[in-house]
Amino acid sequence: MRSGFVMAALLASAGMAIPATAQDVRNLDQEQSDARVFSGAFDGKPVLFEVSLAAGEAMRVDVIATSEMDPVLRIYNAATGDLIVENDDGGDSLNSRAVVTATEDMDLRIEVSAFSAEAAAEEVAEAAMGDEVVEAGDGGFVAPQTFDLKLTALDYDAQGVRAVSWNAEEKGQIFGGEEHLFTFAGEEGLLLEVAMVADTDIGNELDPYLALRDASGQTVAENDDGGSDLNALLRYVMMSDEAYTIVASGLGDSVGGYTLRVGPRREPVVQAPLQVLSIDDTATGRVGAGYENGDLDPASIMYQLSDSALAAIRNGGSGEITVRMTKAVSDDPDFANGLDPYLELGFDTPLGFAVVQTDDDGAGDLNAMIPVDLSTLAENTELLDVLRIRVSGFGESSGDYVLTVTEGLDPIDAEYEDYLESSRAPASAPSLALSVDK
């Protein structure tokens, strides 16, 4: 949505009603139309409509261009002049769409204009503030820009506060600018997982947004796109047995139906920062934004090879291994795994982790893989002892993973290798060649 509409902001902040003299007001309550579609034309001045909305009703307002027009929609409380909602491109293409709900009987003032005209007006206003001389135009004839105004009554059912518990599932319909509240009896130390998933019906535009408030009303966690697509997934370790409030809403002006689900009762997984892995072993874990950013999961986890694996390499083993990090398959799509695995191989030094080799998508399907020959370190005990594998999420992605170390050098994914070659990056590095001062 475009922003910065100067005149609307001034009117809204001053609490001023739009003067009817700016343009004739068309009262839609007095017009008969089964389809509730009304034609209009913008000729440089805002086109004004007026319609009533009874308490407990909801209405979707669409401005659909029937010419070369980028419509801008604003809806005001006609009695007070307060701006209720504005929208530029919320409908299809460049069309505008907004939803209004009424808690009491009210008259709406609908204003339709064109973005190009408002942008020109802003340019003139900004130049005037800078004492520049700007020509407003040549005064020539401007062809009207036509549009249809469509009013659609929605089945609005005001939602009261609902109580939920573990494994609960609730449905709702967000009409824009509203919050649906759910109470949850907390259990200190347990992990609360809540998914808000937009319905897949055609025309559903909801971008789910979740927040969690403690008993004092303080927001302790929130999430926008933690689930699949634009769905929200909130995870929080409860700090007390107090009652928490789950807040479900739509991001911005998005509206539509949703399903809210609470995950099963379980304790959070405690993950050690350094773990041990043997050849042919499998490790599982979860990475996120990091404890330092208030997340439940670490940004990365380190692994070192077990004593038996190091002994095999030192005692004549081939030293050829493949480290593979795979996104764990989620059994529940609503609690989706959004991880893009990222692998790093290096050494733990007094100055920090020294990265030698990295991989993002070498195993295909966004999974990571590093084939490496450690035989060059067989006689260098000190370096072999501080060899580390670090796992994280590429691009700050988070989720569960599976990590394995197997014997042999597996080939990297062919498509990824072609991509690396086209980018002039090393296709692979199966041998770990180091120059070490002795």
C-alpha cells in the first residue's frame, strides 16, 4: 500500500469532517440496486458517496477501475470526520479494497480519488514548503477516469473472548482492524505453540498475525510469518501459571477466515551449545533467531567428532566423510518447518570459529552437504581435535533439522553444482588442504 497522503493525514489528525462542498455527495441508501455496484468518474476532485451501516454489520468496499486509473479509497465516519480506513492497492491489480465493521449505527463517507492526482498534489505541496515555484498544470481538459464502487455485505459475527487449551482448534473471520482474543491457562516452564492459518478459500486475503499477552496485558511474544507461506506460528516458554491471552488479527488491512490451533502439551527441548557426533550417527535439533534476540532456540549449534571417529582417522582411516544437514519433515503442516539448512566446517580457535568450508543447498531441496577428506589432518592431532561442524538456518530461517556424518564423499546436487559454476564459485571442496605453521 502506498502511504503519505498529505491531505488525508491532515484531516484525520485534526478530526475534521470532509466538506460536502468539495464535491456532490451521492447517497447510496436512496438508490436501488440488487448488485450494490455503482459507477463513478474521477475528474480531478474526490468523488464522494454516503452510505449507512447498522450496528453489528460489516461491509467490504471495492473500487474497481474501468479505465486507466489507480484508485485510492478512504472511508470516514461522516458524523465526526474521523478517518476509519484508507487503501490503495488492496484489491486485484491496482484496485482498492477495505472492510468496515460497525459497533453502532453509523453513516460512512466514502471518498474515491486517483493516486496519480494525489501524487501530483503532494509534489506541489512539498515544493511549496520549500519555497519552490511549481506549475499546477496547464488547465487543459482532463478526461474523467471511470470506476465502479462495489459494496458487499459480510456475515459479521462479533467474537467474544474464547478459552482454549492444549490441542484446541478454533475458527474465525477477521474483518479488518479487529482482534480476536483467546485465553489460555499457563503452565510455568512448558512450551506454548500457537498456529494461525489462513483459510485457502479463493479470495481469502488474510495475512495472519499472532501476539501473546501476559496477565498484566504486556505483549511477551508475537509472530507474523513463522509458519508456512504467510501463516503465523508463535512459540513461547511460559514463565508462570498465570492466564495468558492469545491475540489473533490480520496484518495491515488484510481480512479473511482463519483457523487457530494450539499445539500439544510439551516441555521445551534444551540444546547444548556443543555436541558430539560419531560416524553413521544421526543428531536432531532446532535453530532459530538466537537466545540473544529473545528466541527460544539458538542461532547455531556446534558439533565435534567423537573420540572413536577421530581415532579411526588417525589410525589409517580414509578420512573421507560427508556431513549432511537436512530439514526435518513436519508431520503437521500447520506447525510447519521453515528451515533452510546451512552448514559450516571449521576450527575452534582462541579468536572464535574459523570457517574453512560452507554449504547451503549442496544436497538439493535446500538441504546442505559438505563432503570432505580429513586425511590431511590425520597427523595433526591438535587441529583434528578442534575441528567443528556448525549448523544454522540460512537467511535467519528457523526450524528442526537432522544432521548425519557418513563415510565416503557423496556428490553434491547436480543443479546446485551447475549454479555454483555459473556463479564462478567453487563447485565443491572434497579435500581439506591446510597450511599449518609448525
